Amino acid sequence: MGDGQIDEKWAGMMRAAIAGDEAIYRRLLEEIARSVRTMARGAFSRARVGDADVEDVVQETLLAIHLKRNTWDGGLRLAPWVGAIARHKIIDAMRRRGARRFQPIEDFEMTLAAPEVEDPHTRSDAERLIAQLAPRQRDIVRSISLEGQSIAATATRLSMTEGAVRVALHRSLKLLASAWRNASQ
């Protein structure tokens, strides 16, 4: 299958997923995961940094796609949108690699005894992070990302334009990503 055929297939699958077809959405995410995994391995190989973070990149990309799926314009190609998200996640992973701290072996026992950090992907953690947003931002993120409402429905309910909702959602998700990174450090 050529790139154009894959893109048409993925776009059709995403439209069905947004319309509520969960089985197709799972299949789409599996196909995207395979593609992103290949892309990340290639990028890490070219950078000669090993591929220890490949699965992190795949999961972060899938999470971003899931959270932003209602912002995708159904009239546009899906593969470039997915590719842009994956490239950003690969770059983020490479930046994190450069900032890694190494623990001296003398402190190894203390590292093992450290308490477990909460899983940041649970709904309660998401709610805790979302609670830090301004009321309108909170409403937009909950409506679109957690409740699955469309941009159009959210815009109508809040008496906003769809463009304003997209901008507010994008800014809110950037704030949440920053808050999540700060909370997990």
C-alpha cells in the first residue's frame, strides 16, 4: 500500500473513530503505533542514541493523538498530522535524554527505596491537573478530551467560535503537559 492509500485508509478510520466506532479506533491506533515505532527507531538510530525510548515515544504519540483527535480537520490528510505529532515526541525524548541525571552507585539503595510515583495517566490525576486550569479552559478540556464532545458542540455550548475553542484547547493542553512534566519530576 502506498503512502496515499495509507493516508486515505487512516483518514477514513479516524472519521469512523470520531463518529464513535471504537473497534476501528483501536485498529487505527495499532497501525499508527507500528508506523511511529518504525519512525522513532529510525530517528534514534540516525542520532546514534539507541532505542530505549521508542515505546515511550509511541505511547506519548498515541496519547497526544487521543487527546487531540477532535482537533483534526476531517478534510485534511491524517498521516502528516500524525507524523508531526510523532516528530515532536521524538524530539522531546531526545531532549530528555540530554538532560538525564545519573545516580552515583553509592546512592543506589536510596533510589530503590524511593516511593512509587502515581501513574499520571489515571483519571484522578488528569482531573487534578485539569483543576489547575482557568474555568473556561477546564470546561473546554473536559468537554473535548474527557467527554468526547466535538469542537463544534463545545463552541456552540460556550458561545465561542470553533477557532477560538481550538486555540483555547491547544493552549490548555500545552499548560497541562507542562504541569504534568513538573509533577513527574
